[in-house]
Amino acid sequence: MTGTLYGLGIGPGDPDLITLKALKLLQAAPVLAYPALEDGDSLARAIIAPHLTTPKIEIAIRIPMTVERAPAQTVYDAAAEEIGKHLDQGQDVAVLCEGDPFFYGSFMYLFGRIAEHFPVEVVPGVSSLTACATALQSPLSARNDILTVLPAPLPSDILAARLRDTDSAAIMKVGRHFERVRDLISELGLTDNARYIERATMAAQKILPLADVPADAAPYFSMILIHKRGQAWK
């Protein structure tokens, strides 16, 4: 009998937003794996730290923060091999994923390497998208609205075209692209309908008018929500 790989969505940052199912599997698994900065701490582990009740074998998957895909692919290859050894020995492995594992989640890269060889169960989590909408008290869409999720690193012409063709939009991964995205939103006449939030549900959560965000201060964990009616219920 081999172990089972559990991909646990642990929510956007507030430790209380983990699901009961993910919590039970987290506490039962003898092996814990999680993404971490190449030379620093792991946000995912910090989120679940209050829920750790027993010692575990821990695997820190140190992802290089580079634009090139190759370095990260090598890291995922090595992590999949290390996790596979534990699964071969009959040990269950819980892999942490901030937000939801299949919504821009890093877990999918391990899933693609392991699912053909071992049992895998994925537990959905509260995504950053829904967490931001709730914190902003801004429903994402209603009735027949089209909601578009846009990564901020996309070229400006693509972002503009998508924003023109949708009713509601969430712009993710804003970070260093903030000033360019803010200018684009202004050019499209959508500033009054745009809402900015960073680090949703975390202790450092911040909500600001778009115009008041310093040009170089938006972190990676920031999002801009836009609804062309101002609010979805209108």
C-alpha cells in the first residue's frame, strides 16, 4: 500500500479560513510539504502553524522567484521525487497550497508529476479572489455578468481588450505592474469602479482608493476588482 498525496487548499491567509476537511487531513498526515521562498520563510506554513499539533517530517519546496520557467521546473521535479519516496513507504503527504490548489495554485505542478503514479486527493480552499471580494464588500458578479480574471503581467493591449469586453474583472498578481495597470484603468475610464486590496484576510490587510496607492508599494499579494456597474447588485 502506498501513501496518498493530499493537496490542501489552506485559504488566503487567515488561519481560521481552512476547511474542516483540510484541517483533519493536515493534522493526520505524517509528512508535510509546502512552498517557501528560495532563501526565506514559507507563508503557507505560517498560515497553518496554529493548527500543527504533532511533529511532522517537513519538506520545504524552495521556489526561485524568476520569470524563467526552467529553474522552478527543476525544483518541482526534485520535490516530486522526494515526496514520492515517502508515498512509496506508505506515508501520506499533505502539500499546502495558499488559496485553492487549482486556482493559480502551485500544487498543480506537483499534481502533474505525481497523479499518474500515486493516489491524490485535492481539497479545495477559499481563494484569494473570493477573499478579496468579501473584504472589499464587493460582489464579483450577478445574473448574467461575465467575470474575467486577469494576471497583471499580461501586456497592456491584452488587458485593455479583456477589460473592454467584460462586465466584471479581477486583476491579480499586481505587484510591480501596479502603476502600468492603474494608468490603463484610468485610460479606460474605470477608476471610479475599481477597488484595491492587498494581503486580504491577513493581519497586514490594507484597502486603499486606487489613486492613493504609492506607485512602488503594491505587493505581489494585491488585487484590483472592477465592476462596470459599480456594484453587481445595481
